[in-house]
Amino acid sequence: MKRSHCPRQCWSLAGILVVLVLLCATTASAQAPGIEGSYQLLSRKLPDGTMLKPPDIMGLSTSTKTHRNFNIVQKDAPGKFRSFAVGSTYKLTPTEYSETRLFSIFNDQMGGKDIVYDLSGKPQSVPVKMEGGRIEFKPPFDPPAFVFDGNQLTATLGGRVDVWEKVP
């Protein structure tokens, strides 16, 4: 029985092809959209220019590859609170953000309103704009527009601007 041998050039070419395939796969996964991480609220600028910072307003938002947990609390001068908490599942693609709200809790003592619970489990989707490492979309259930850019998340609503920073 005669054994076939691949010349050195064949093995070299095969090695180069394997490296190229791995490099392309690594590059493609590095470019995949992502908002994973924990973000801490640094400040909120109100339309009149007033700047709120901790401890008057605090927030933490964490997104895994499939789940989102968002919490924010604000205290006014007389000591009344406004807070909002959300737990959701989500999927992000280069063109769409889909979210299924598992629950939300809104408490607005500052506005004199009752606590509102939402356990509806509603799914909704919105378009996404991606440019370089920048990801922009308006979450389907929450009014502010999100811009993820590097280690910063900016949420804007009207003239209000929240600045969040990714934490290690």
C-alpha cells in the first residue's frame, strides 16, 4: 500500500488557511454588538441646567448577554423619593433591540403617586443604529434614548441628560 504524503507547501498552505479562518472568526466576534456590563450613574443634568449627583440621585444598570437589570433612585430636598426598577430579557443585533419586560416597579413619592407594578411580560422591539463602537437605540418601554459609546452610557430625554460610566 502506498502512503500519500502532502508536500510541505500543502501543510504550510493549510496552516495559513487555519490561521486566517481563526483571525476572521475572532474579528467578527469582536465586532459583534454588545452592551454587557454594569454602569453606574454619575450625574443627571436637568433642562434648567441643574446638576444632580449622588447621593441625591443614584443608579446602577447591569446587562448580561441576555438579561437587563436597571435601578435608579432620586431624593428631593424634603426627603421624598422617586425610584424605578426593571428586570428584563433582551436581544441585541446590529439592526434591532428586542426586550421582554419581566417586571418593573415605579415609586413616585415626589409626585404624590401610588406605586405602579408591571408584571406583563410584554416583548417589544426597536431599531438600532451602530457606527463603529457606538450603539444607539430608544428602549421600547423606557422613554430616554440610549447611546453606548466605549465605557459611557448617555440617556437623554428632552433636555435631561444622564451620564453613566461602566464599572469594572
